[in-house]
Amino acid sequence: MVLAAWASDARAGSGAGAALRLGGAVWLSALHTRIHVGPAVVGLPPLGLTLVVAALVARAAGGLTRGREERGEARDGRWRELGAVAGAVAGWHALLAAGVAWLAGTATLHPSPATALVGGLAVGFAGASAGVLRAQHAAGAPRARDRLSPAAGAVLVGGVAAVAAVAGVAALAAGVLLALHAAQVGDVQAALAPGAAGAGALTLLEACLVPDLVVWGVAWLAGPGFAVGAASSVTPWGTTVGRVPALPLLAGLPSGRSGAGVAVLLVPVAAGVLAGALVLRRSRSGSAAAGLGLAVLTGPVAGLLAAAAAAAAGGPAGPGRLETIGPSAWRVGLALAAEVAAGAALAVAGRQLWRHREPLAHSASAGARSGAGRARVAARAGGAGVAGGGAALRARVRSVLPEGRNAGGDTGPQAAPSDPEGQPEPEEEKVTARMITDPKNATHR
């Protein structure tokens, strides 16, 4: 990229050697190397370029792993093979970074070999690990998360999902801010007047800095925010910045007091709810306490990932107040861990309430059906009792009447009841009324 810009710019007065050293310095900046430019120190890495370097290292490590598979050398355990291949690739990558830092040094441009060694080792190991795991999976081995226990795999997946969800919202918010401040971005671009080659290089630089802006957005959504210079802060509660670097992307920064405040914190809490739901679905935990413990553990996992990203997306960008750029790693990690853990706990509590709600609703429905059944049984029993009592009373009345007396009071054969349903005759009605009002009369008679 640097060589292309140098070759296409007719105003460039330096030679190819200087362009190569500058290209090496750009590559080293992707490894978070501290580069001394005169009295100033530049150490803000373009994470887009870092991802490109990590992808190239992953490709190399994957090729080595496939070669071992073809030669039958991958007889050790998968984890041991991962450590061996990734460690070897990362070691050589770190030594290469330190050598380039030593060769690229000039009187005015001096990269630090020590920070190049550490950065090369970190980026190399991360990229090589990804390449080895992908090659192993292509050869038929299970995925890395499937090699863990169900509980550990669920916690890891939940933490990664929470960070990914917050990062997606941060990317969307950054795009909206840049669209709203498109005029200011154009003004900064025009003021720089970089020319054709310079405009292309500036565009590539801004593309490489987009992941940095996403990480800054994650820090903003988590609450601590980020800094663009010493004694500055960009948080959901307001923005306080002084002069910022003349970079078109920074023209989209929010300004003044913000009305978002606590409402912004609902985003990582919602991501925690997602993480808790994933843990409950994948862990197969039997008890509520075990499920709650695993869900809450997604908070520390998300916090560690966010802290690592925040540390990678910050660093000095020049002299003076520009020595402090980016978010605070420990503050972002701690805040996001607490918010994700709270959301995961809410997910577990919601599931428990839903599980208790179903038996209660079933019990209430069953109780209502049982009560209605008892009422019907009692009604039938009451009706049978009334009918039985009436029949007994009629039998008692007939026992006290003289034999052969009919309904009209005459003797002779007893007439058949006039009511086919067995209604009492007139004489029986009179005796029954007296027995009800005074049972002693019936007994005496």
C-alpha cells in the first residue's frame, strides 16, 4: 500500500528504501508497536490492518496443520497440536516483527523492537490458533467449543454472543452518526487536500480504523466511553473534547450533553439476556442454582473479551494531549461484565417464573373443574335426598290411615291414585300437613 502510494505520487522526494521502511512501520503499527517519530510516540493500531495480518498468519498455520494431517504427523491430541503449531508460528512471527522494527529504524522514525516482539507474539498466536482450529475441523475434528464440557462451552458461547451483539449495535450507531455528520466529514476531507494518491491512502487508513471505532462504540454503550486526547471524554452522558486529529472519521463524534444516559445501558443488559438464554439452552443444567451460576459467568467472559479489545483499540497518537486515545480497558471490561451478568440473571429469573406460572395455571384450572364437579355431585345428592325424604313421609302417612279408606274418606277398596306420578291424595295431604306442623298429633293418631 505504501509502495503504491509512493510510486503514484510525483511529489515524493524520498527513495524506495524510505518507502519500504515506512511500509514496515505501518505493518508494525498493526501489531500495536510503539513508534517514535521525533519527540512524539504513535501507538494507536489500525485494527482493520491487524485483522488482515491475523488472517494471513491463520492461513499459514492452517497450511502447516493440513500438511501434518497429510503426512500422518497429527497423532498427538488436538489441543497439543494446537499449542505446538500455534506456538511455533507465533514465535517466528514475533522474531520477524522485532527484526523489521530494528531494520526500519531511522534518525526520525524508530519503532520499538520490544513492543514489536510482544505484539507480534500476541497477534501471531491468536491468528495461528484460529487457523489450526479451522484446519482441524476441516479434517473431521469437532469444533473447539464442542471439545469443552457442555457447561464450559455454553458459557463461552454466551459470552462471545453478548460481545458480538453489543458490537453489532455499536457498528450501527457509528454508521448512523457518520451519516448524520456527512457534511462535517466532507469538510475535513476537503481541508486536507491530499491529492489523488493521498486520498486513496487516507481512505485505506480510515477503513483500517473502522474496527477501532466499533470498539469505541462498545465502550460508549457500556458506559465508561472513550477519550480523544487528555482530559477528554465521550460518554452516554455527554462529550467533552478539545482539538481532535484532522481525521474525517472523527468528525462524526457526538457533541455536547447527551439525553441517552441510562437508556444506553439497556443494550448490554439485553445482550446479557441473550447470553443467559443461550446458556440455559446449551448447558442442560438441572437445577435453577446451577443455571444461574453458569449464566452469570458469561459476564466475566464478555468483560475479558471487551477489555482485550479496548486495550487493543487504544494508544498514543501524537505528542501532548494526543498521548491518550481510546477507552480504558479495565473500566470497559468491568462495566460490561456487570451488565451482561445482570442480563443473564434476568433471563434465568424469567425462565423460572414462566416454569412456576404453568403449574399454577394448571392447578387453578384443575381446581375449578373439581369444584364444579363437586357442586354437580352435591346437587344430585341433594335431589336424591329430597326425593327419598318425601317417599318416606308418604309411607308413614299411609301407615297411620285406617285400612280401606280412600281419598274421599269412604271405606272400601282403596282407589288408585289419581296422579300417575304418585302424588299424595287429599287425605294424605291433610295428615302430612299436621305431621309437619305437629308430629305429636300423627303419633297420637
